[in-house]
Amino acid sequence: MRADLHVHSTASDGTDPPAEVMRRAARAGLDVVALTDHDTVAGHAEARAAAGPVALLPGMELSCRLDGRSLHMLAYLFDADQPELAAELTRIRDDRVLRARAMVDKLAGLGVDVSWGQVAAIAGQAVVGRPHIARAMADSGAIASPREAFTRDWIADGGRAYVGRYALDPVRAIDLVRAAGGVTVLAHPRAGRDTWVTNEQITRLAAAGLAGLEVFHPDQSEAERARLIALAHDLALVPTGGSDDHGSLTGYRLGGETTSGEAYQDLLSLVPGPA
């Protein structure tokens, strides 16, 4: 069994529509795909209709903040209409727009010829995020590729055009998802800018009801994976895997990292169901 539990579509900052994501999953020989767009489930209906031989695991990547830093929480099998969770998702998405506009203003002040209209056109109906701004910067010629935007010169955390935004405390995020009948996994805790997350912080999240750790991720080294597997074992957390595919932005890597059948079943066994 092959399950990719971390995938994005045009519902947030991926480049392929949800239906195409599911078709690509079938071509990649996957059995299960979790569509985990940022702070939205808008792509689930389209993905489900196009699922074909691939099972869709409803999911989302939830924006959190811990000790003043960005942290991402994967959530699965929750009721997105649960009132408290729905209200928080609306607040997060609304603030994403305000933040993106402020970043565009900062870029203009730095001489980058990018407008909010360009960013909004790229995002379309999707939840707006930094990758949309990065694509607009590349289209304007300010940078050669969207990846170059994620530096301290531009829109990386702490960068010259960076602007913070509203995000949930991760313990509250865990509580909200559990109350909505779902389960949470800490996304890529040792990848790139997330390497600051300590074992002690993860231990506290486990005590709060975290169900799993994303171990198998393209941006986590073999050494970090080994340490995370050991930590997951010690804390009785499920070790999951996902490609974090964003379509062309990440080189079409759907299915490049997966969750084992055993871990997948262990994760499903922890789903509390509706409160």
C-alpha cells in the first residue's frame, strides 16, 4: 500500500487542479492521497469526484505559530463545518489576504514591479500564499524563478518584504481538530526553516493530543528521519510520509515520499470521530 499524505492543489498554492492531482496520483501508482491545501478544504469535492482508483483522505495543512515562529499542522478526517474550526479557518484566510497585500506594498517599496492585481490573478479562487507572490515576482523579472523569492532579501521569514499573519497556537489547533472529529500530524518538523522545533516542544504537543510526526518528507535528511522515527516511537506517535507536492513548483514529486500501510492504519485508528 502506498499513501501520500501531504499534497497541494490550486485550492491553495499548488499548480494543478484537484482533479489533475488525483489523475497524477493514479499514474504514480498511489492507493491513497491526502489533499492538504493550506487552511482550506475547497478542493475536496473536485478531488473526490475525480478520485478513480485512488482513495482520497480529506485533509488540510493548518497554519500555526509556536514561540513566534511559523509551524504547520496536517489535519485529517475532521468536520470542516464544525463552528469553532470553521471560524478560525475564515479568520486565517482573511488575514492571508491582508498579509499578502502588505507584502506587495513592501516589495513595491523595494523597487519590485508587482501589483496586488497580479498576485490575485495568479491565486484566483485559491487561498493566497507566498508562492503566489513569488510567481508574480518571477513573472515581473525581479527574480529568475519563484524559489529565489524565499530568501532574506525578499519574502522568507524575517526577509525585507516579509509580513507576519494570524495563525493558531498548535495546542489549540490540535484541540479544534479533535473536537471536529479529526486527527493531527506535525508537518515536516525538521525541514528547512522548521529545524528549530525541539524534541521538548514535540513532546508537549504529543501530550496535548498530537497523533503523528511527518518523518518521510523530501526536505528531511536521512539522519533527521532516523531521529524522528526514534522520537515517534518514544512518544507513541505515528510516523507518516508525504511528498508535499505543489505541482510544477516542486518538480511534480507526487508519490515521492509515502506512508506505510501499517502507519496509515495506525493513524486511522486514532481518529476520535465527531464529538
